[in-house]
Amino acid sequence: MSTAPPPHGLLDGRTVLVTAAAGTGIGYATALRCAQEGASVAISDRHERRLAEAQARLVAETGARVYAVPCDVTVQDQVTNLFDTVVERFGALDVLVNNAGLGGTADLVDMTDEQWHAVLDVTLTGTFRCTRAALRHMMPRGRGAIVNNASVLGWRAQRGQAHYAAAKAGVMALTRSAAIEAATAGVRVNAVAPSLAMHDNLAKVTSDELLSQLAGREAFGRAAEPWEVANVIVFLASDYASYLVGEVVSVSSQHP
């Protein structure tokens, strides 16, 4: 399938916040699919120019209500401002998609403390900060959904990815623990674990040789399109996933 399927109003009337949604990756694709499915969408990113461009593109492509708030998820004051602003603007927050993450490549023996902490702070601790903020709003309301972007590297080994893999495995564990705490309040927390989703930013920081190797491991012989991951995120955010709690859904065609 080369194009996304038509929308079905899965998020009609919902308000959705997607972090790290600037650019061409899973975050932007998710914001786009949520808007197409009827949601009012807020997006955040620490790159303000790209964030404004993403907002303009989303409005032009969907005509939906889209609001943009700059935010660095490693700074608690900015996270607090993000959630306060979105709730004030929309009146409530129904769905949070934690997409912010930071990668990099370094063998463990050469990895610096700074490299380790930078990846963990964005990818794991940033997800924690945003999840905590969302739960403090959603749990008293008795409803809401959080979808975290993990990775198959939380399960699988890949050279040079110890910090990223550890962070994504942490996101999986955080998802399960948060889900148990939130379920009794009517809030669902789940995650997706993509393997390889191709977009311009990934192509810029990854060699053609490695991308070819990774794509060759997939059963379809290709990388996923970002919207293919976004579709699963939309499903988990929707009422069709009403009984899914603490699940980590692999979005991968990779065979053993």
C-alpha cells in the first residue's frame, strides 16, 4: 500500500497533543492522521521554526484546528507550560502521544556520560515528564489515552545503540507501570514499537548501507512509511482499543 487509507472519524471531537511533531517523521505523520481522523491537534517541538512550518502544513493539508507550543521535554518548566497552555486552549486533553526521542550511534566502550545522559533525558525522562503531566490532568477526569513511541530496539540488539535501546526499553517498562496505575481511573496507556520507518531526517543521519541492511531484514523488504506507524498510534488512541492497557505493539514486519 503506497497511500494512507481514508479516515473514519476515529478521533472526532478529541483533543490530541503530539510531542516532537515538527519535521517529516512519525510525529508529524501522527499529528496529520489525528487531524484527518477528526481531532483538534496540538503539536510541540524544541525547534520553533520547524514547528511553525509543521503547523502551517497541517492546517493547509487538513483544515483542522492545530495549535503549536514550543517545548523541550528535558526542561520541566517548559513541559508544565506545554500542558497548561494546551488545556487552557482546548479546555481538555484527551490524548497524548509521546513521540520525543533522541538517537545517536556510539559503541559502549567509546560512549561518554554526556552522550548517555542526553539520549536518556529526552527519550525516557522526557516521556516520564509528559506522562506525569498528562495523568495529572486525565485521571481526575476519568478518561484519556496516552500512546508512547518505543522501539523494537527495546527488545532487540543493535550495535552502537546501547543508550537508545536502554531508553526505549525503559519507555516500555514505564508504559506498563503507568498503565496499571492509570487504569482504575479510566485512562489507558499503551505504546508502539516501530522497527524502521523511513523519513528525510533518518536518511540524513543514517548511511545508505545500514538502511539497506535494516530494510532487508523486514518481511516486506522495505521500511515502514511514517503514516503506517501513525495508523497504529491512532488505533491505540481511539475507542477501538478500549480494552488495551499496558500493551507494546510492534509495528514491524521484521522476521527472525
